[in-house]
Amino acid sequence: VDQLNFEGMVFDDAIRFYLSGFRLPGEAQKIDRIMEKFAERYTLQNPIVFPNADVAFILAFSIIMLNTDLHNPAIKEERRMTKEGF
């Protein structure tokens, strides 16, 4: 992660760039650590976007959760996340 350059990138473009190099594991704890490292690096290189890395991490992890919920065929329609549930 320390070799990646996110400077000046929009947040969602940076996540896409970051995740294009590998597939996320299925375990939430590992995803948590991977996204934590991303948030730290992104915030370091774009200090005016977020007040701290925790805010970037929460947004990054939320994006991953929402994307999984939307695109995972194993999740039944009645179990999908709603705006209210989010």
C-alpha cells in the first residue's frame, strides 16, 4: 500500500484503483485491515479531503459493504440493505 499513489484522486476512483490489483478476502477482519491501510494512505496523500483516517475508513468500509450487498447474488432480495437500514 505504501507504494501506491492516491494523491489528487477522488475517493471512489482511489478505491477502484486500490482494489483493481487484488480480490478482497471473504473474512471481515481481513477486509477491515486492508481498508484501514487504504484509508491511512489516502488521508496521508490527500490531507484536506478528510479530517482523519478514521473518517476515510468508515466511508471506504461502507462502500465495500454496500457494493457487496448490491452485487452478491447469494443475498436474497428481501435481505438486501435499504436506505433506512443503512
